Amino acid sequence: MITRRLLLKRMAGLPVIGGLFGSGILLDHSVYANPRRRDYFKELGVRTFINAAGTYTFMTGSLMLPEVLEAIRYASFDFVNLDELQDRVGERIANLLHCEAATITSGAASAITLGTAGILTGMDEEKVIQLPDLTGMKNEVIIQKKHRIVYDHAIRNCGIKLIEVETRKELEKAINENTAMMWFLNANNYVGEIRDEEFVEIAKKNNIPTFNDAAADVPPVENLWKYTDMGFDLVAFSGGKGLRGPQSAGLLIGKKEYIQAARLHAAPRGNTIGRGMKVNKEEILGMLVAIEYYLNKNHEKDWVYWEEQIRLIRDAAASVEHIETEIHVPEVANHVPSLRIWWDQEKLPFTAEDIREKLRSGHPSIETVGGRESIGVTTWMLQPGQERIVAKRLKEVLYDAVNS
């Protein structure tokens, strides 16, 4: 974990946006005051819910900060040159995160496709137009077998072939003249046999670019520069998760030569593999503000608050007879205080999905996660005070299930 001294050093050059932030260390406040007069979701018959699950795309990620919304509104009143805005915002973010370059993308998956494409083509505009036809180009990307997930389709969009390996020996043997890149899923760092630092070391020894997908991996804040410092050439983050920027935006950071090449594949250029991954001026500015706010906020205070919330919910669930609970923090992705709830499903006549569905269909609707064996709860996406609602409803649902 980063020390306070290093964090302050990292933040030394951070600008404070006049009119948006004020001054000093910024603490989280309610982002949920909503003066809306028209209830669009109700009109459409779309039900809202309390998010005790986390930053999942199908649950629409996180809620944007008021500062982000204000930046989006500000950007909506004027025209600018899209490339110029990307240039200036990229320079600002690169300075804040101590990397060579950065660019805003239309989500982390877009960052993966654009970054892969940039590595494949470099600054050759004829090759840019040629993708996903890789004739005359390198066409293989090495990936650990246990790092294969559905999102690696974002790499395959570029026409490459994924080469699966499990051990260091297999990885070193797989490297050849067709190897364009080595791709790493940060969330599975402790699942695959080859850890992040060793992965980079092998790649550098063989002069192969590396890409780290760290989409859901803030907090902690230091992850925003940890992996480029480690030596990864490109790193992708989601904008609409822990950063609480626009849900449809993402962040690609790393070596300048690859960021510049990735930009050739993105809008406003038309005849490219990334043309459909357009990001608008409002999202670009919103992401800059989200990152500045995130770097300035009091992360220690957030953590204490989340722990208090999760203990409250844990105590409510554990008060029900036969219910077991455990507070834990995932090692990498979604690195926040979390709660696991389970029971002996052979002795009690209800399943984890039964409980999730009762919470979902109740009033108010509450979304949780988990598999067949347990219920999972996090609090970092809750509005202030909603932890009490979750605790009360969870206790009621569990009690009714146990005593039915």
C-alpha cells in the first residue's frame, strides 16, 4: 500500500478546479440530492434499486459525482476541437498519474481494443485502415489461460489470435516473431501462475509490449500509477466504477508511442476499427474532473465509513439464527470492505438466489451479488443512510426464510 508521504508527493502537482472543488482535501458528500421534477424512470416503468452489490455495468456502474455532472453540463454549451480536447486532457491526466501519456475512451473495453490496435499498427495509417486484416503484421497475443474472460473479445476485435499459456516455461516458449503483445488481467493476478512483475520482466527481456486490464481496480488510489511504474506499457481503467465518472467512459494510460497510435483508431477518424467507440467532449471533461476529484479525496475516511456500514449490515444478518457471516476485502478487483453471508443449505429449505430475489422484489428493491452458496454485499455504492435499510430488510428476509 502507498504511504501517506508518497501519496502527498504524487498529488503535489494536482490542480484544484475553481468553482468546483474549493480548496483543501475533499471529503465525499452526498451525490444524490436530485432536484428533478419529472420522474422519467417511473414514466417508463423502470424500477430503481438500492445498490448493495457494487460497480457492475448491468447495474449501471456507479453514480456520477456532482462535480462530474457540472463538468458535463459546462462542456455541453460550447463547441471545441475533439482532438485538441483529448490532447490537453490527456496531458493533464498523464501529469497527474505520472505516466507518459493518457487518453479517454468509451469504456475499458474500448481502451483494450484501441490499445491493442495501436500496438499492432503503430503510426502506419495504411495499417490502421487495414485492421482487422493482419496480413503483413504480427497477429498473436499471449494470455494466461486463467486470465481468459469474456472481455478478451475486445482484443480479438483486432483480428489477433490469443495464445494461452499457464507456466513461465510455456510463456517463454510461446514468444515468437508473430507475438504482438502480452495481455494481463489484473483481477486474476493471484489466480494465474505468473504474477504481474514476473510477467513484465519476461516481456521486457523479449522486447514485447504488455497490456494490463485493471478496469475495476481502483480503489486503492495508487493503482492509477502502480502498473505503469511497474513497467506495463498500457493500462486500462473503467471510468464509471470506482472513479465515478461517466459510465460509458474509460481511461487508457501508458507509453506515449502506443497512446498516440491508439488515438489513430479512435473518433473523429472514420475508417478505423474504433470509429464506433466515440467518446464525446462531455465525457472527456467529466473523466478529467472525476480523476482530479478521486486523487484529492480522503480515502482513509472513505474506508472507515465503509467498514462501519458493512459491520452494521453484518451484525443485522448475524443476529438471525443459523446465519453465518464474514467481512473480507478482495485482494485486487473491487478492493473494498465486503460481506459474505451463508448458511447450511442442506438443512435450511432456501437458496442464496431465493434471498437475492426476495431482496430484489421487495420495497425498496435491493440488489446484492453472490453465487449459489452465499449472498455478497458491499456498501461503497450506497447512498448515505441506505445501509440501515439494507440491514433491516436483510434481517427480515433471512429471519422469515429461516422460520418459514
